[in-house]
Amino acid sequence: MKAPETGRSAAEFRPEEGAVFDLSSRAKLRLSGADRLRYFNGQISNDLRKATEAHVLHACVLSAKGKINADVFVAVEGETFVIDSDPGTAEALTGRLERYIIADDVQLEEITEEFALFHVIAVEAARLLGIGTCRRAERFGLLGIDVWMSRAEHESGRQALSQIAPDCDEDCAETFRIERGLPRWGHELTDAIIPNEANLEARAIDYAKGCYIGQEVISRIKMSGQTNKRLCGLIASDGSTLSPGMRLIAPGEAGKEVGWLTSVARSARLGRQIALGFVKRGFQDPGSRLEAQAATVTANSKPSAVEIVALPFA
């Protein structure tokens, strides 16, 4: 057996060499009951029939107005569905789902503390044999493998996986997420955002499935082909420092505010600071130049020149 891999910081990270992400803090629910498929398929934006024992489905739980209540991943486990969502969202997601359980034979159980969850990229599935329960999943815009195991196996599982690929710590994972141009709950994803605005239509929406809560809004956006705002990638073209919450201003438009920054990271692989943010329609084309201003402007505040670039960054 080869020596264990050490963890990777954001500066050392090389995704093509493989990586292990510890996602054990994610909220986890189990859905069971005879009506589970019919009921849950009416709650999510993707077609639940595409979830299997071997392949995880990405979907959104929406409000009646098409706004995101939760960003979820779903897998089949025997006669149940296993759902995972962002850390700290279990209570809100449970409440949202229970609201629509009327006369359905459905049981919802929180299992966050029962299981550890890892995600592995750029590693052949055969190398993971004997380590937990493996399922294909696309969590970073790349096809990888989820590895589930009991919470009691967390440390031994982490050590076993470190023999195969290095750990990517929390800061490393956050930088990689931003490099890939992916939205995250509490940053880009909130209950004020529609999935299409966050570029989730290709991964988390099935336009051919049956009815679900929020579908009317999503279908209307598809027909129009337009959203009022869109998640974009931005770089500081003058080398200045960016920060989340900065307002985006269109030069020459009398200080017109056209968006805001949501996530910022220093990408060692790209050698520059990068950011994600929402930009209004008409100002989203790659190459467009805007100004980023602090949310609270002072006498010493100076705007930063930013340029919109295509996603993903890398």
C-alpha cells in the first residue's frame, strides 16, 4: 500500500490528480413510503425516475413562485430515497416537504448524524471497492463518485480514501467551486433566486417531466428564453481586491446598479482573484466591463474595474 496522501490546500490543488471532499456536514434525509415516488417527483425540478442505486440526481425544491427552497441531491437506497442538501438546511427542508404531505403514504426522517459522505473526483471506481457505498454524482460540474458510510466509519473511511487521493480541505473546495462557476446555498442560492438565474437548468431541471411545484414559472422562462439576471464570472481587471456584497455599476450609465458579487476567491491555478455574481440582462456578455463598489460607500471608497468572463473559469 502506498503512503497516505497529505491534504491539499487551494494553492496546491490539482483536480486532474484526483481529490477527496468531505461532505459529511451536509444535511441528510430519508424518504420512504408507498407514495414516495409520486409525492417527491411533484416536489422537485428534475425527474426522480432518473435517480438510481448507482447514480445521484441533482434537483431543486421550489416555491410556487419558482424560487429555490433547497438545492438537493437524491439517490435510491432500496425502497427509500436518500436526500442530501447544504449544511444546516435539514430543518427548513423537512418543514418545506412536510407542508405538502397531505394524505400521502410518505415518511420523512432526518439522518444527518447517521452517515458520513465523501465525494471523489478523477479516481476510477474500481479503486474504491470495499469503501462504503459508491454512487456516481456530478457535484462540481464533473462526474465523480459519492461514498456513503456510517458516521462511526468516518475517520477510518477518510484514511482509506486518503490512500487513493489527497483531501481537498474546506478552503480548497470553496475555491474549486468558484473556479467551476457553481452556485452554493447561502451565497448564490437563496429563496429569492430562480434556478435558471443560477445556471442550474442543464443539471437540475427536466422540462419534459410531469407537474411539480414551481413548474409554471420555470416553463415560462424556458419559453421566453430570458431571465432578469444571470450568474456570471468576473475578474478584477485592475488587480484590485473584490469582496462579496460589492455592487456592480455600469460605467456611463449614471451610476446604474446592474448586479452584485456573491462569492470571491484567489485562484492560485489562474493566478488571480475571481468572483461570481448576478448581473442584469443587457450587461452579461463576456468582455463587458463594469465597476464593483463597496456596499457602503465612504469618502475613501474607490470602485474596482471588473470584467465579465465565461464560466467555468477552469
